Amino acid sequence: MNRLAGNLLILGGVFFVISSHVQGFLVTRQNEEWPESCDSEIYCYGPLLHTIQMAQIFNDSKTFVDMKLKQPPEATMQVFRDFMALHNNEPTRDQIRGFVEDNFDKEGSEFEPWTPTDWHQNPEFLNNVRDEKLREFGRELNGLWLKLGRKMTKEVEERPELYSIIHVDHPVIVPGGRFREFYYWDSYWIVKGLLYSEMYLTVKGMLQNYLDIISRFGFIPNGGRVYYSQRSQPPLLAGMVKAYLEFTNDEKFAIEAVPILEHEFNFWFNNHTVQCMGHTLCVYGDKSKGPRPESYREDVISAEDFPSEEEKQEHYSELKAGAESGMDFSSRWFVNDDGTNNGDLKHLKTRSIVPVDLNAFLFWNAKIIAEFYALGGNLTKAAEFEARATQIANGIHACLWHEDLGTWLDYDLINGRRRNYFVPTNLSPLWTKAFNTANEAVITDKVLRYIDSQKIDSYPGGVPNTLANTGEQWDYPNVWAPMQYMLIAGLDGLRDQRAKDLARSWATRWVHSNYIAYNETHAMFEKYNCEELGGHGGGGEYEVQIGFGWSNGVIIEFLDKYGDVLSAPGSSSHGLKPFSAFFVATVALFGTILMRIFG
């Protein structure tokens, strides 16, 4: 059996089975034995990985699994067995460090220097930025693409067994820092930024890489390493192809891509579905056993609180599901014994939470696939996916929309109840239009009141990812570029001027925060701090990273869209003040009343 056939056979099995119980729902495995994270005894499982990662010879567990082998895996394993025998299976930390230095090359050795041929020093978006300081900021961000470009060496293709990286044919733009390979959902905002920077060839190559990867794996892995090859990330490739089409009018590419986009769509609905109030929706999950190789030691320590091996494996699966969500980690995925989000990583129940964003993305996927099939003249398939989109939208409305609160909420399958906690993704259906647009006016009023009730407009550094301060990186006070983007793009896409004004206010604040941080540090960060204009974030399993792909992409798009009204912080007029959504709505209401009285 070839590799693709084997992978598709695995994908054919049902990932989750939802069993109804008096207390709620339980997520159970259909198969007792799950595969390892990948088939490498060096990079994914086994005594060599365990020995090196538990010795903590690097500050970051990811460092080791990104290193290159100096000789083939079989020879390395024999050297390791001899090494362990020599030291009675109890080598010291220094001896383990010596073994690694003797048998592995430094991380990053899979790349060679590369300058994108389609990079432009002065892309058109800069002409839309009125303020000179912000224009220079945009010019420097455009220059960062040169630092984030990666091209794989020829040896990666010829001798892939020496590397953990997944070979792709075309160069990529990576997030930056420890994230030295492609990451799936990061790429959406990277691609958007590259398109505004007019780097169309680079974008087309990145998209072709992803299409090729789906053909190989059946889906897009979390990132570009073999140890990510049993889990994905939020499915945004269809959105990337749509953005590329809008910038380039390359209809041929979109038409040729659509069968592969359909294949990815089917991956989610074949492997991640649950029933929620009579509707089929999707959850995040993973189908491999063992700790995450890139966070091996952290996961082993985290699992120590679980007495049985079965419970440990369930915990590892929850950790990987959280990683698949992109929000690793957050109180969003905590379900305590009392059903609340109080707790820590022991309380991860990602697989049992129906997430608003994933289903909003899948609705968008279905709409885009329908659009591309229609573009190619296949009206039967177009109608099929329009119907699929309607089914998903109906499920989102029935299971996740809450009229009394004016928002969508994640759903807890264990306790059979809504998760009434603020997360920016609660409002992701605004961005993807996963709601009945005939009711847009009513929904807008309710959403603006929800925003005001959560007081999320009160933070100087942006909207926090949650209001729970747990120390996890996807919790308060951290602020993330993609979440700001979803909120702002969602509000701006509504026809109501109040929503558009709030979107512009938040975009202004976000540009200012990034600008201040960049001026102080000459770096763009992975995450920021809501409590401080220009403060960078923290928490989680690793140090805050700089680079940074999606942060750059979001700011470039905001500079293009709002550059004609933005001014750098400190100038006499620098955009809208952060009025509350309720204040904006109240002013508009009084204006309407006065017009009726005196009009």
C-alpha cells in the first residue's frame, strides 16, 4: 500500500463517536489503538525521544525535534542503543547533550538563503497611508517578508528521512522565531499581507504547497513537521485561495483547486463530527497517542496527575485537540467538574466542546467551494455545497446562537449547556457571514449590546482573548492579531454604521499598539497585552516570539484599509477614540429621534 492510500484509509475511519448518556455526552474512541504522532522513532515516539526530551537539554522542547540527523535513522538508533548500554541506561544530562551534538545538526539546517523574486520595495498599499510615520512603519513591515522567507535545501527532497520537516516544492513565508516552518492557520493572515505587498508568485507557491499536501495527507497538518501529521488547524485554505483570486483574477487556479478543497472539507466532516441539538457540527480533535513531540516533557509532566495509562492517553489527546484549535491553551477549553471554565490543563475537554469558529469556517468553506464550482460551470456541485452551507448555518443557529445574549457561544457536550464566556471567536460568524443575513439589523443591535455588556471596548491594548487570567497564553491579558482581525472584519462587514465605526476604532487602537511596540523594540510580536498600548504578551509554554507573520499581515491590511484616516500615536489627531459600542448606538438612536421630532 502506498503512503497516500494508507493515509486515506486512516482518514476513512470515524474519528469520534458521540454516545448519549443521562449526564450529557461522552467522546469515545472507536479504535483502541491509535497511531503514533508519526512513524519516526526519533522525532515522534520511542526511547530516544523520551530520553532526550526528559533530560531538558534545551529550554524549548521543540528545538530537538527540529534538528537534522547526521546519519540515517537506523544507524542513529543503533548508536543510541550502544550509548544507553554503555551508560547502563542511565546517562547523565551532559552525556545526553554530547550524544545529541555528535548525532544531530543544529535546527534550521534544512533551509538555504532565499530572496523572493516578487518582493517590491514600495507596494501600492503604502500610497493609501496618509501619515508619514505610519507609511514608514508599513514600509518596514513589508521589508520583514525578506527575513521570514524560507526555501528548503535540495537534500530535504532527496533525503527526507534525515529531517522532521515536511518537504514542499515552493518557498514559504513562516511566522518567525521558534516557528521556523509553515503553520496552517497563520498562513491565512500571512497570505493576506503578502497579497497587499503584491507578492502574488510567493502566495501562489504557498497555496500550491498546501494543495499538494492535501493530496499527500488527506488534510493540512498543524504545521510543516512530521510530528504534526496527525492533526490539523482551523481550515482556512479555501479563504486563502479566495483572497488570491480576488487580487489576481486567476480563475484557472481556483477552478483547479476546488476538488482538493472539497477533499479537505470532507476530511472534517468524515472525522470530526458530533450531533448538537439534532444538527451535525464539528469539533477539534486528534487521533494519535502519546505526548506532543514538540512539547514532550511539558505533556509528560502535565499527565502525571492522571493515575492510569488510559487517562494519560486521553489527556494527551485533549492537549493535541487544543493545539489543533490554534488556541493552545485557553480556559476556553477547560471544563471543571462543576461545568465551569475554572481550572488548568488537567481540565482540558476540547474534544467535547462544539466551537463557534470551526463551524463558521466550515460554513465559509462550503460557500467558497460552491462559488468555485459555479465558476467552473459545475452547477450541480455548486448547488450541493450551497445546500451544505445552509445545513451548517442552520446548525450554528440552533446550537450556538443565543437570542437572549445576542451572541454565539461554544457548546459543552459533556454537560449539555452553553459556554457563556467571552472569546472573540464567539463573533466569528459575523466575519464568515454564517447567519441569516435577512436578520442582519436585529443581529447587529444584539451583538453591539453584547459587546458593551462584556466591556471589551475598555482595554487600551486591544480586545483580550478571554476575560479569565489563568496564565495560559490564549487567556487574559493576551491579545492576538487574528482575533482582532476577525472582530474588526466582522463588524466592518455589517451594513450598520455603528458597527463600522466600532471596527475603525478597534483597528486604530490595534495599529497604534503595534506601532508603539515596534518603535520601542523594532520587533513585531506574536501576541500583545490588552492592559498596555504597545505591551507584548506572555504566558504559555514558551517565550513570546517575534517576527511575526500574522501580526505583520493584519497591520498591513489595516494600513491599506484605514490608512487614509489613521495618524501615528502622539499626533494631534490619530483616529477615533475608543467609544463603547453602546455609546455609539445611543448617539445614533438620539439622532434618529431628533430627526423624527424636528424633521
